[in-house]
Amino acid sequence: MCPESREGFATRSTGPESLEESSIPVTTRSTEVGLGNQSSYSGSTGLGSESEPPLPQIEGYEVLKRLGRGGMGVVYQARDCKLDRIVALKMILNEREHRAADLRRFLSESELIAKLQHPNIVQIYGLGQHNGRLYFAMEFVPGGNLAERINGTPWPSPIEAAALVESMACAVHHAHTLGIVHRDLKPANILLAPKTCDPSSVAGWQRPGYRMNSSDTPCPEPKITDFGLAKLLHSANEVTQTGELLGTPSYMAPEIAAGQPHAASFAMDVYGLGAILYHLLTGQPPHRGVTVLETLERVKSAEPPAPRSLNRGIPLDLETICLKCLQKEPAARYPTAEALADDLRRFLEDEPISARPVTSWERAFRWCRKNRIVASLAAAALVFLFGGLLGMTLLWGNAVAGWRQAVAAKQEAERHQEAAQENAELAEGRFVLALEKAQEAAREREEAAREAKRANQALQLLAGLFRTADPLDLDGVPFFIPKQVGENLTSEQLLERALDRIKLELQLDELAQAKLEQTIGQIFLVRGKPDKAEGPLLHAVEVNRRRLPPDHPDLALSIFSLGSLHHERGRYEQAHDAYKEALGIQRSNPSANRSDVAMTMFRLAWLLTQMEEYEASEKLYLELIEYRQHHMPNDLLGLALAQVGLGALYLDLGDFQAALRPCGQALIDLRKAAGGSPLTEAMGQFQQAMIQRELLGNFAEAEVQLTKCVETVRRELGPLHPFTGLALHERAMTLWKLKKFPEAERDFVDCMKVARTIGLQHPKIDVLLSNFGLFLHEQGRPQDVDALFDEVRDSRIELLGASHHLVADLLMNHGLLLAERNDRTGQEARLREALDLYRQASGSPRRAMVDCLYNLALCLGEERAAEAEQLLLEAAQTRRSLGKGKGVGLAEILTALASARMDQQKFDDVEGPLREALKLQTAVPIVDRDALRWTWMEMSRWQRAVSDSTAALESLTEARKLSRGRSRALFEVACGMSECITDKASENARLHARNAAIATLNEAVAAGFRNKSALQTHASLQPLRSDPAFQAVLDRLPKPMPMTRRPG
């Protein structure tokens, strides 16, 4: 909450009684320099020139000099003779030279400022008149304004920039509580009062984690001025002329730039504060064109460049806060300036921000910076968020296509039967003349009847097995198949029986049999049974290749289904080849079903994202969207799915701004497609929740939308449908982040009920287990975590066998969770058991085995470095054979390999892996900054070991660049630099290392590092302990305080 009072708050003068009688709330046109801006005139107004008019003689004041002149008035520096203090006198120009509205604006500004009593708002002292010209005396602020201080360069510390804007936001909130909107917030209207930080008394600056200055270092106190454009929000009086622009274009809210002056609200000041924060962080305003009109157009329609693209030292959370303020829609910004101040406070105190609270993935990832063992678990959770819904929908779609083909076969057979009957009747009517034709027609009728019977048998077979309707009409079979059908048979057993009947009992044509096998194979795949799906799908492709023309659509569909199998099993290269072949066949045949073409394009684009072929994936997604818009403009549901895929690609790249557009368009399309369908509306609610949570950081609104979604799917599909489970899982994750733990656990438990109905052997269940397990771990219930994993393992062993790779997946995930509670013994046991199964299981996904090898090697650590080296060599060899794709990258494996060799003192074998890792990491357009930083850190460690301190310091400098804004990472870099200060290094090298280490420590403190004990005790910093500059760094930190570790 913003403090309602600070030091000196209640002692401000309220001015003469005459001010209280003035009640004319007005606005004014913006000038390039605001009249309240006392210091921005210095050096720019010709002070001291021969043409300068004489200073006025004003009773009670000694006018010292003119500060400057604006469009409506002039500002002087003066001394209040009665109170002996320096003030600023703001005097209106000759009234005869200005319209009457200027006078009302001038009076209004003085009235509004008099209402505002806040230490971060320039105060008014009195109102008077001199020679018929009104003036008012106000607080003089000698420290210049923010625009002058920035001068085209970012503020030295993002942390200090956040603290400045937090103070401004509290002041703006104070104005808002009185119904006053400033409407022209910009750096030129922020004055900076010099102030010496007192660690014991300065409210708002002494906070854990971002204390920037020692007690004798001046730090600015921001003060908002120039309320010439301010207005009372609910006042009916408005003297601004129609068409006037309110504010300065580069800092103007989009709704005002769009010509909606009556849209004035608190949200426009929140936008202004965000624009100031943007300017502080980047050194430039969010929008700036060559002309005013160009600037206004950019404000209305263009997104500002991401601050981190202009200054990599900006913390991600601070960028998120800034961009939330700059949203085009007022409702998407912070609801109040107080909410903005609160989020900035949370950022400054290193707490999760509300704009984008710390997710479980982020918390796991932060832990991985210290121990990289859980990296693969965090990645799996991120992939599930979008992959779960897409995969479920796509596999559903593929299988129902086969169902509908069976229905079409039945209808075709019935038409044959009707034709045969007509032929028979015709033959009977002409019996005398056409006996031979009648007999032929009878034979045709009998054959048609037999064909109809076979088609009906096939149809009844499938209809008897799966009665669930296609609720969303997505051209696919329903994902949900009851586990129990009848008394004792599972759905898988029924499918197996169906395959036997197709082969032995039904006298079907080979192509018809292939079609049914393809459909059943798809259903097995959806049910999480890729082993049982593979046979039918392979046979269907073999038959279709032999019996169908090379450009036949059915051949393409069977190859596509086989590609889905490879995709599900992690065989990315084989899946890629199958999808490309299927798409080539479909594009070569003009009669190919356009929905099938679009689905193949989508699956291929999705696969390319997973293979990290980002440019090719983006190109194909854009082509798919254009294809759907041109050929299937009314299929809004399919178009929305393509937009979601593109958004998921951008999210995979960490480009949240780029993801917002396609995800938002998907939401619009889903709403249009609803057409009264509750389930389509539920999909729209789900998508809106993901946008609110993942892109806008609005967890509360995400909870609202997910609750609506859960209620709808429960009502329409039942409590045990997979869509219900998906919505429950995401609501549980949202409630978890909102600290609503009982409600989150209830949703996790209900989601597990869905999982048990689907079958605990399904691979998608692993993500639910990992997240629920992390949740239970944070609640201090490790026994419940183990019981949960034991239940699923026992179920999989019973259904799939003890050596199945899905059992290995489960064991590896359990091992990664055991690392969370520092159970290295249990972690190692699980990972070894998983690795044994991966090596034994036929068709085991090799990427999973690489991840297991890598994590086991890290678990062994320095104590068993020789064994870790062998595991990493195997991981590297296997990873090279896989090409691109998800999972641990080759560069990370090579860096870990070099580290293991250094632990064994095998320094001659270290440089090669590190150089190769650097080459791989810098050759890609999207750099993994954390992985690259780790490689540079290990490179410096090796260089120090071989006594090359100069090269080590260069490597650490590269690591420092990749650590901007991250206090812990900078501290680690500084420790490495300190270790370069050795007796073997030259005096110049030692001095260079000392200066670099001190500078990096100062940067770490500015970024929020507050662990004073670590500075005092860390062995690597011993060479700096006697250095006065090191002592100065210590003095900047508060005394060590007992800390509690947040969950995760």
C-alpha cells in the first residue's frame, strides 16, 4: 500500500484562504515545457541577454532570477522575505495577450496543487497578484528535472529507476484519491530534489535487497510538477477546446492520442508512469517519430520495443511491470497507481510481482542455476501448458476422421443397395424383354447387400465400442474412452478384439481393413498406447502404398497417422519425414481435403518448433494461417488453433510481446466460433485464461476464466472427461500461485481422478504428477509425493510391464523431484533405475535417455567425476545422432563434460569440449543466455587452473555481460574475478582483476544483492578483503537479517 504520510507530510502549508474559494477545474494545452518545471529553462532562455526584461518587484519577495518562460507564463526564482526561504514564483503573462481560458487554467492549477499535500508533489505556498497579473509561490526544487538527468542514456541502475517511479506512483495515487488526474506525466515534469540517504530515517529507500547508496551519497527525491493539464475526474467543467491534444505525444496514453479527450481516467496517468519508467530504463521514450503526427500514430497502433531489447541489464520482472503500464487498452494496465507502486515495491523487495507472479517453472529454474539437475523437469512443465491442449485436440481430430470415413462407407454401401434395388425393380418390370439384365441386376443387388452388410458390420463394430459424440466438432474422435466398457473388458481389450474380428471375421476388402486399422491405431495412440498403435498404423501404410495411386489422399492420411506415432514417441526425424511426405501428396492432389492439408501443416509446424527449427516453424504457421483464411474462412476454430500454435512458438522463444497478438486473435476467433456452443465458449475461456496468466500476469482474472471453463466442461462432458482434467490442472496451478493452497489441492485431487479414469499409463499424466508432486513437496509432505509416484509406477508395471520406457520416464521425474528435497541418494537410485530401463526397453525414446544420462552425471558430482565423465560421453554421442530437438542440448552436455574432467585434473582434455560448446551456442539466432553464461564460467575456471588469468578474466567479462540485472549471477562472476588475483599474475593483471571484481560486486548490489554474510565469508573473495573499495561495498549493504526461504 502507498503510505498516506511520510516525513514532513503533515507540515506543508495549505496556502491562503482565497485559494479555497477558487473552484474552477480546467485543463490547458500542453507546451513543450511545463510551467511548473522550474529547472528546465536553465541555459535555454537567453538569461543575461540585453533583451531580457527587468525582474519584477513583487511585494514580500526578492526576485533573484528568471528560470524560464512557457506558453502561458513565466517562472522566477525568489526569496520569501517573511519566511526566509527560496521559492519559485509562477506568474501568468499579460492577461490581455491571452484568452480568458488561460486565466481559468492558471487559477485551476493553483487550486489543484493546493489540494495535494504529498512529499513527492511540488507544494504551493501562496497566491497573489502583481500589476494585474496573477502568480503563485511554490516549492523551489534546485536539482534539475528528470529529462535533463537522463539526457538520452538509461538510468545507471534499473533498481534505482524502479524506486524513483514507485515514489512517483504513490504521489499520483494521492492525487487520484482526491479525484485529480495529472494528464501530462513525463520526465520534464519530474523535478529531482537532492537528498542524502539516511539509513535510519529515509522511508521508501531502505528496503532489503536494493539499498543503493552509502550514507553520504546524494540520491534524488522525485517531485511531480506542472498540473496545468490536470483536471478533477468527475467535474463537468472542461475548458479545453474540441480537438485539443492533452499531453505530450511521446508520453500520451493511446486513448487520448486517438482523439478521445473525454476518456481521461486514472489509467492515463498509469500509462504516463510506465512511459517514464520506460525512458529511465532505456534512455528513450516508448514512442518517438520524426513528426508529431508520426509519434501519435505510433502511440495509437504500434507496440514499443521491449525494454530488454534496448538494455539487456533490465530485470525481466521490471520489464513486465513497465509493459503492463503501456498496454493499449486502459483495462489491461494496472487498475490504480497504488497497484503499480505495490508491484514495484514487490520487485524491489525481491518478491513475486502480481503482473507476472513467479511460476513453479521459474522457481524450479532459479533453483537450477545452483543445481542444474531439475532443468528437464521445468522444461517439461512449460511444454505441457500448450502442448497438452494441442496434442489432445490433434489426436482427437485424427481418429474421428477415420470414424467419419467409416460412416461415409456405410452411406456409400446403402446407396449401392438402393441402386441395386432400383435396378432389380427395373429388371422385374421388363422381365420379358430383359431377363438377362434382371439376373445381372439381381447379382448386383446381392453383391451390394453383401457390401452393405460388411460396411454395417464395421460400423457397428466401432459404434458399439465408442459411443462418445464429438462435442466440439473438431473432425476427430473423442479423446475420452471409458476405461471400463461392460463388466470386465477394458477399452484396450475391446480394441484388440476389434482388430481380431477385422482380420478373421469380417470379409473386408484389404483397403477397407487398412482404413479400420488406421482408425484403431489412432485411438490406441490417443490412449497412450503407442506400442499397440504401431502395428495397425504400419500395416495401413503398407497396404495403401501397394494398392493406392501415389497421390491418393488416403495414402497421405495413413502416412500422416504414422508420423503422429513417431511424433508421440519422440522420433522427430521420422515424424518430420512422414509429415513432409503426407503434405507433399496432399498438395499435389487438388481434390485433397483442405482440413486434412491444414492439419498436416499444423502438426509439421508444431514439430519444427519442438526441433528448434524456429524460422521454418514460424514460416509454416504463417502460411497455415493464410491458407485457412483464404480457403476456410468460416472455420474459426481451426484458425484459432493455428494462432495458438504460433503463439506457443513465440512463447518458446521467450518473446511474450510477439505471442500476445496471435493468442489474442485466437481468443477473438474462439468467441466468434462459439455460436451458442457452450464447449466452444469453454475453449475460449481457457485460452483467455492462458493469455491473462502467461502473457499479462493477471492470475486473478485467469482464475475467473478457468472457473467458468471448469463449470462448463463438467456440465457438458462430465467430471471425468480429459478436457475437465486439463481445465482443473491449469486452475490448480493458478490457485497455487495465488497461495490458495486448499483450493489448489482440491483441484489437483480431482484432476488425479480424471487421470485414473483415463489410465495412469498415459504419458501426458507425467506432467500432472510432476506439478502435483512439487506442490505437495512445498507443503512439506514428502511421503505423499512418494505414495503418488508409487501408485502410478505400480499401475504402469501392471499394464505395460516393468521394462516399459514410460516406467522409466516416471522414475526419472521422481528422481528430479527428490533433488528438490536434497535426497541425493534417492535421486541417484531412481535415475539409475530409469537408465537401466531406457537401455532395455525396445523403442525407448533416446532423447529421454540422454536427459537421464545428463542428470545422473550431475547428481554424481565432483566426488565421482570419472563415472560422470563416462555418462556424459555416452550422452554426447547419443545426442549427436538425434539432431535438433527438445531435451538437454549438446552444448550443455559438453560443458558438463569439461567440468567433470576438470574435477579429475584432466586439464589437457577440457578446452576442446568448451570451444565446441561455445561454437554451438553462439551459432543460433536465439541464444540461451544461462547455458552460455555457464560455459563461459567453466572456461574461466579452466583458464585459471592453467594459470592464464588474463584469458580467464576475459571469459568472466563475457559471463558478466550475460548476467546483467541478476544479482546472484553477478556475485558468482565477481568471485571468479577475485580468484584471478594470484601471485602468478602480473601486477597489471592483478589490478585489472581487482577493479573488475569490485565493479561487478557494485553491479550485483545495484541489482539487488543483499547477502552481506556471503561477502564477508566467501573464500573466493579473500584477495579483496583488505581493499577499502571492498569495504565500501560492504557498507552499502544493510546488516544481515534472519531470512526465511520462500517455497520453491
